[in-house]
Amino acid sequence: MTAYDEAVQRYFAAWNSTGAQERAKAVAAAFTADARYTDPLAEVHGHEGLAAVIGGVHEQFPGFRFRPAGTPDGHHDLARFGWELVSPADGSAPVAGFDVVRLAEDGRISSVSGFLDRVPGA
């Protein structure tokens, strides 16, 4: 398994965490303390900001899970990967996107640039 695969696995663990304590632990494992996250709907930095964005998604889409779409690809300290947000009811994925992450020396993510490819009602 590559450093890119490991970072992306930790990323999904953070986004799929549901409780506040579980989420705080998963965010700390996946992201540096000063990590920046930017997508069309949010721009935050730090563990608290990331945990708040993740929590907001779970409030809007209760029971949904993030899953990878394809295989992560990377070079140097950058990785890119697609993802889908999957409904527990029927397995549909009403939200999908693509992220580019920068890895710190310790393998955690220091920045995320997110793109939304599919959004309900858009």
C-alpha cells in the first residue's frame, strides 16, 4: 500500500466517522493540526473546522457513507481521488466529487482542494 492509499483511507475514516469523539480522533489521524479544506461550499482550517464540516454533512445526509470512486493517484506530495456519498436506503450516490490533497512529511493531509461533480438539485 502506498502513502497515498494510506492517506486516502484515513481521509475516508474521518469523513465516515459519526460521533464527536470518534470524529475528533479520526480527523487528528488524517489531517495536520493546521490543515486547510476548501471546496465550493466550505473553507475551513484546523481540526475543529474540519470536524464541524464533516458533522454538518452527516446532519444533512444522515446514515450516508463516503466511498472511493476509483483508485488514488499521486506524485510527490500530492494525491487525487474521486469519491461518492452513498445512501443507506438504496445504494445511490446523489453526491460525488474529486479531491486533491497535499501530504505533510508525516503522511497526514495538510490541505484539501475539493470539487463537486454531482450535487442534488444543482
